[in-house]
Amino acid sequence: QNGTCQYNASTRAATCSKYVELPYADEAALKDAVANIGPISVAIDATQPTFFLYRSGVYDDPRCTQEVNHAVLVIGYGTLNDKDYWLVKNSWGVRFGDEGYIRMSRNHANHCGIASYASYPLI
């Protein structure tokens, strides 16, 4: 849009001084960071139709690869029906998945590359 930028530095809530990258494909490090830091940015393979169509349960598609193409936010983890999962917030709105969230398989060989490129900002 044309016009004057409305950004005002004096009203910003925080400044990111740098960011921390977690060890590549280390799900234990990701779990520790989620528990002790908070939400963690990650990249995943979101190419499978089953990802787009997810509604409930723990997402675990064997066709999912380590080639990542989509950024999401890991906000928690848990276990559902004996399946470990990452609780992931997507950016596609509440019509995606379970009100905008997906439970992705955890402790399953870095499923969909979820722990490959994990990072968080230092404020």
C-alpha cells in the first residue's frame, strides 16, 4: 500500500536481540525447550494431502519426509491413546485441523522433520 509507514519504535513490545537454533533433529532438545522456554518455531513437511485434511488424533503419515517447506509453532506436547505428540499451531486459521492446531507424532524418527530446524528468539 502506498503512504507513510505507521510503525512507531517507541510503542514496540519487545526487541529480538538474537535467536537460538536447537540441535538438528533432536526431539529431546525440542521437548526441553518447549517445557522451559515456551513456544518454539519449527519447519515441517506439509506436502501430504493428509496434512491438509487433518481434523483430530495424532498425525502420523509414513509418507511425510524430512524435506521441510512450512513454518509452524510447537506450543506443547503430550500423549493421546499411547501416542506421543507435539501440539502445533498452524498459520492457516481456525478452519485448519482442530481449530487451527494439529497433534503431530513425537518420538517417531523426527516425523515430518519437525525437530530439524527449531529456533526461538532471545528478547
